[in-house]
Amino acid sequence: MAEKIEDFGRVIPGAAKHRAAAWLQRVREVSDEEYIRRPLSEVFPHPDYAGLIDDGHDPLKIGYVRALREAMPSRPRGRNARRQMVQWFVMITTIRDAVMKMIDDPAGGQDMVHKISGEISGSNRNSGVGDLMMHKARAYSVLGHEQSLKDWGLFHTTSLPHQYYFANKAATVICEKAATVDGALQIMISRIEGIRAEAGEGVEKASRKRAIPKFYSMTASSGNILLFAKFGRIEVPLEEFADQNAARKWLSLNREEAINRAHEARQETRLRGERNAPRIGPRHRDGDVSPEDFMDTFGFSGVQFGNYVEGVRRQEELNRAWDGLMDLGDAIGVDPTSLSLKGRLSIAFGARGKGGKGAASAHYEPGQVVINLTKNNGAGSFAHEFGHALDNLMARAVGGPDGSYLSSGLSGGAFTAGISAQLNQALLNHPVASRSANLDRYRADDYYSTSVEMFARMFESMVKHRLDKQGRNNDWLANILDKESYEGLNRMLGRTGDIYPYLHGEDEFARFTTAFDRVIGAACSIGLLEPRTQPVITAPDAQIARQRPASSGLGAGARQMDLFAPSDQPMIGEAARPRPKTPVKRTPRSAEAPEPATPVIMQLPLGDDEGWDNIVFG
């Protein structure tokens, strides 16, 4: 079995999995004497319990960690403080060492919990603590960490046989009694879940009450009355009527439906396909990619994996990234080995994102110069995030601050009249800008119409378009919904108008081509990228039509389709023949296939096209 691929290159600060290490380092730097002088909140702060579970720690173990931490008593005070201090300090350090031991071992599970619980319960000075903490740990493992269980305690009746119950003295909540502790625990968990449900319903009702839209009407050019719902700046068209009386009558009879439709129209619509189609294009490797191959070829600053990205998945991610970067180089006409942007860019796979509803599938961090692709949804967004990285590093290369972007129109001497201003104008005067502004009407603030986001979307549009022209497809780079599919999803939410935020149609691609090529050429001129010196191989049209999948129903893990493989290679739907595990070797271009009659060479013109000459870089 192959060894699990670990992070390689530089250590990229800020990853989710570094939370435990950062917390442990902070606690270890505190001396025993400081526990006597400083508050517990400073010398032994609460760790991020939910974050540790997200990083792969066992929920029961983290529940026990929290129960122990919350059991730590405050420093003794008063007349007997001196006599009690020694006993207090022994208890505090015992719990501290147990908590640190559990957090320091991500693989440690329930066996570790039971062992430490036994050690604490077996100590005279901590009698009874371990058992109660175990009960709370079980409750935390079920209920999560949204609220503390510190004020909950376990009690029993004085008469025999004992009956057990949990109570929260601070909230004056007393649960029903049970014959066993386990029964009492289940009652407490059910009671807390019920309290949360009631609170959630109250919040939801209050939210609905606060979010009632305003309704208004306007007269269309046809003379009909158009009825709208409005949330702040967000306007949602509802229905069209012959006159005002008909509009008022409909609203009075269908008010709840109108409110629901208005809320639905505020939802974000996905921009990408739900699944990635198999890759179509030339073979770029033989066998799996090793970290050494990846680093030697592309020279990224670092590559990072999240704890939840399994060993086999890590190899698949590296293979897909290799193929994707080779395809990206072909699409934009640069040497793919320069795509690390002078070795400054890093890649993270499922290591830095935040889950939950509405979470981004990928993001770029200018502070660490790293692209993060989430484990489940990141594939399909790399070209977009690479556009952000290129935009950011080009601005910084010519003197902009760390968080600046070339597309936003930087100021400063000759540079203002150069590529930044030209690119900004090319974006703002493009049809995508007006459609993006229309889409932003359904948001509380501008997002799609900002120049930085428009550049990233138009960049990935160009990448996908140019691969299409070469008879290729790589959804890992850019999996974009076509205009009809996107508008269809929006019609289901009651959204109308021209709101597709990507390039569409040959005229729009042609209109942005000059700006796009100038950006790539400028990046080459300052050394962020290097021009391609080899021709780009394209596939004959007949072969593309014959082998392109009919639909994108296959998942991201599907085997890539190789248009230039030997004829005995299985097609989609056929059983894949086993291939020996061999070290990756970049296949020479001449060996992939006979050179096409007219190879396509991506040119980077730097001529005197209108508005793009005399570019000055400081």
C-alpha cells in the first residue's frame, strides 16, 4: 500500500489542522507559577472544540476535553485559600495534562478517553469527577458545542432505590427522574434538544417577522401593472395584472405565497455543474504524481492537505492538479511550469475552508498567497482562483499593497495610464458588467459586479473557451453552467432579466481577448509567467465528437479520457484495465500523437492595438 502523501513545500500558516498545535504551543509556554498569579482564562483558554472535531478528533474525546476544562475550579480565595491552594493546583495540573494529552493525539479515540477517565476517577483528590465528566462528554458528542453544559449537574433521590436526574440550577431546569444514570442522561439530552427547537422556532418566527418585504407596483410600457416585492435594494418581480385592483386583490389572497417567493428569490444560485465531466485531452503523465515530481515541475511554494482528505484522495488530487495545470498552461499560452507565479503561489486541498450552508467551494488568500479547494466542491474552481492569484500578484509586482488587485484600477503615476486602468475599463465596459449588476440586485451588497470578481469569472471563461477550441475539456479547472441552464435555475426562483455573469457567445469572447492576452503578456514581461515555446496539440474534430461524453453525469473521481492514448485504452463505460504503478514521467509532445496538420500556437501579441501600447511597469 502506498504511503500517505503529507504536506510538502513550505508550511502554510492558518490551516484548520494547525489549530490544535497553536493552542498547545500557547499552553505549553505558560509556567506553573503563572497559574497561581493569572486567571485560568488566560493561562488555559478554551480551545476551539467544534474546530477540533472538524479537524478529525473524536467527538466523545473532545466532549470529555470540554467537560474537564469546564470542571476546573477558580483559584481559592478567602481565609483558607493558602491551605486549599496546594490541592487546587494538583487538580488543575492533573486536568491540564490530561486535556493536553488528548488534544496532542488526533488519532486518540474513545479508548484514550476511558483510560484517562479511569485515572482521574481513581484519584482520591478527584473522586467522582471522572464519572460526571464522562456523562457530560457523551452529551456533548450528541448535542455539539453550540452551548455549554457547565451548569448541568447529576443528582439522585435520598430514598432507595435511588432515582437519578440532571438539573441546570442556573436556568432552574429540572429533568424527569430515571432508574439509571444512562436513562437520566437521555432525558437531559432530549430536554435540551426540545429547548433548542423551541428557541429555534422563536428565532425563525422573529426572522420571518423582520424580513417581511415591501410590496409596490409600477406600470409597464404595455399599460399592465407589475407587482414587486422589495428587501432593501433587492427587488423581486412577482406577477403582472391588468389593473391596480387586480394586483391588490391577488396580493390580499396570496400574501403568504408572495412572501415565500420573495424569500426564495434571495437565495444564491449555483454557478457550477453539480458534477465534473471526465477530462478530455492529451496525456500529460504516466502513472501517479509524486510530491517530488510535482514540486520539481511546478515549484509551488507549498502544498497542503486537510485532515479529512484521505490518503487515496490525496493522490487523486495531485494527479488532477498535474493534468489541470498542464491544460491551463496550454489554454493561456504559457509554460505550465511557470504557473506557481515565480514560486510564490501555494495550493491547499480541503485544508483551509469553512463548511456549512453557503460556504465557498474555493477561495484565494492574498495574505498567504494560497488557493484552497474544498474537499467536496473545490474541483471546478481552480481557474477562477488562479485568476485572483494572478490579478493580485501582478498588482503587488508593480508596487501595489498586498491586498491590491490589478483589475481594480490602481493609481500611481505612469501605472495608472497603463495596464491596470486599461484592464479595469475593459471589464466595466463589457456586457458581463451590466449582467453582473443585474444579478447583484438580488444581493444585499455588490459582489458579482466588482471588477475583481468579474476578472476572475471572465478569466475562467476564457480558459474553458480556449480548451473547447482545442477540442479539450477540464472541469477541474472550470466547471461553469451554460447560460440556458443558469437562467433556468433562476427562473425557478422567480428571477428574470439578463443576469448570466460569464462570457457568452463568440462576440463577447472576442471583445475580451485583447485585454486577456495583454494581461498574460504583461505577466510574462515581469517574470510572473513564461511564454510557451512548444505548440499546443489539438484533436481532430471527428475524434472529439466521437469521444466527448454525452453528459456530465460522472463524478469527479472518474478516470480522465485520453484522446491520444493507444487504441487499446478503454473508453467511458468500458472496464478500465489495471495499469502498473510507475513513477510519473511527463510524456514528450512528439510521443503523444502525430502532430496535427496545423498546430495551434497560442500567441501573446504585444503590438499597438488600441489602448494597450506603451505599458510601463515600475
